[in-house]
Amino acid sequence: MVPGPTPLPPEVLEAAASPILYARTPDFVEIFEDMLQRLGRVFQTESDVLVFASSGSGAMASAVENLAAPGERVLVASCGHFGNRWVSMCTDLGVEAVHVESEWGHPIDPATLADALDAEPDIEVVFVTQSETSTGAVSDLPALREAAGDRILVADAVSGLGVVDLPMDAWGIDVVCSGSQKGLMTPPGLGYAAVSERAMARRAKRGARAFYFDWERTQKGQRTSRSAFTPPVTLVAQQRAALERLETEGLAAVFERHRVLGRMCREGAKAAGLELLGPENSEANVVTAFRVPDGVDGKAIPKLMKDRFGISMAGGQGKLSGQIGRLGHCGYYGYSDIVTALGALELVLLELERPIELGAAVGAAQQVMAAAQRG
Ligand SMILES: *Cc1c(COP(=O)(O)O)cnc(C)c1O
């Protein structure tokens, strides 16, 4: 129950046992092209989804390298640990990041972004986060798009893609970055950057600033079915299998499943006497974060969940370390995962001498499922 790497469906595990194909054979090209087409449908874009042998951070780094040069000013609007990674990336590359930060646990505030851009009219590129995994907050991308005006807008959707809706083209997001190991139900190791024509044109105007992560080189390779570098062939086969499952279930059904799981988790946590971090949001269905109750050692909850019940859950990151617990439910998760985790959480809280009525959290989650079944 951690937000990545997430559990793998059986067919994705099986795909790992297939022989290693030479990347230039028609057999592999067919798998690769099928994966690219399926990725395009999940990103909901006609643009190329560029594939890197990297974690999600690699795809994010590609966006900074291809869109900004040392000495340039860009804007980062964040609301947590991963959003702040944009700032670190820019700083390390000598790009000056003007940073506006919303309160952790809350989504990114569009008004703050608009005000910052009013004060910085020369800024041309804006970096934001769709699903802030460190707090569970999911930001309103259409509102951020509007606040960003006509600037290039780059969204980190590493944990949210395939979990909550993100129609890249319809919402006019220029670049969407993601990775294989969260909502996309594949082992870690593939980074994705879907790049609009406008963003690609900015890269073309300014020349290459990266070698491995250069968008143009990667796009050219993919368009000729001769990937620029050796692709991780096994991960490609696994990702293809995972996307087939996702499309068989149907994107809308996948989002609805996560909506129910998120609601189960929130209602369950509240029924266990826990306070949710930040305001409730019916679209924040990637990770559920709750505050560690006063008087409880924040690291004890994940440790006991693991020691007593073999359930991995996450604690807080950065400045929330020790202060929150996080249950991830992005990807290959269902009803029984949530009910089992909530049941274990109740027993852990009981052991930590919290006033707990056993079954309350599980019951609240069941009520959510019952209501969903009634429709
Ligand atoms: C996991 C995550 C990342 C980092 O991805 P890696 O694959 O670990 O590099 C970045 N942003 C968000 C929102 C994430 O959830």
C-alpha cells in the first residue's frame, strides 16, 4: 500500500519471463509500437509520448533540460515534496526557478500562480504537479492551465496518470511527465514525457541541451521504430501488458474504481478517528494521507503495519516526516486491499492505545462500496 512501486498484475509479472528480444527485430518493434499507441490513449494525446529508460524523475529532468537554459527564469508552483523537486532540478542546471508554494496537504492555488506570473511577465515556462504524492493532494489542472495564460505548462503526473483523469490535449497541457511504476502497474524503470508540438517547437528553436534526454533525438528514434538507444525490452513488454489490462477495464472505469477506493480509504480513516491531511477532494484518489494522532510516534504506525501484518505503507516525506501516514491506492488495487489495510490499521492503532472501535473503519469502507454498488 505504498504509492510506488505498486503491485503488478499477473500478466505483467508473466511478461517479465519472456525471452529478451533484440530491439531491432519486427517482434520487438510490434510490441514497442503497440505500447506507444496505448500510452497515447492513456495520456489522451495525439502528441508523441517519449519513452526513457529512467524513473519518473528522468522524464521530469528531460522537461527542464529541453525547455530551459542556464540563467533563464521559469516558474514552479508546488504544494509538497515532489513539486519542490522541480526547483532542485532547475537549480542544479543553473535555471532560475521562481517558486510559489501552497500549503502542504492543499492543492496548488491557481490564484497564487496567476499573481506570481503577473509579477514575472517574462517567464515562459511553468512547472506544476498534478498528484502530489507526498500529501495526497490532487491539483486542478484546468484551473492551473488558465492561471498560466499562454505559457508552456509542464505537469508532473508520475503518480496520477491512469488513476485520475488527465486529458492532456483537451486540457491544453504542454508536457505531461510520468513513470511506469505507479498507476501504470509496471516495475520502475520507464519514464514518459508526452510533449506537445508547441513544447517541441521551443526545444527545436533552442537546440539540444541534453544528449540522452534530448526530445528530438528520442522522437526521431520512436517515429522510425528505431529507438535512439537500447530500450529496456522487458519493461516495454510488461508495460504493454499493463496497458492492455488498463484499456480492457476502460479508462473511465479505472478512474471510477480509484474514486471508490479513495473514498473508502478516506471514510475508513475518519471512522478510525484519524484526521485527514488537508481538505477533502473527491478527485484526490491516488494516496490517502492522515495525521498521526497526538502522542503517537509517527514512525510506529508504518512499522507495526509491516511487522504485524506484512502491509507496507508510507510515512511522511520532507517536512511531514513522522507527522503523517500515507496509504497508496494507485494502480492494481481493489476492494480487498483497502479493507485489509484498514482492518490492520485499526489493530495497530489499538496496540498504540488509541480509542478504537474495531470494525468501524472497515464498516465505513464497506458502506462506501455498498453505495457505489447501488449506483
Ligand atoms: C514518484 C514520484 C516522482 C518521482 O518518480 P521516480 O520514478 O521515483 O523518479 C515524482 N513526482 C511524483 C508526484 C511522484 O509520485
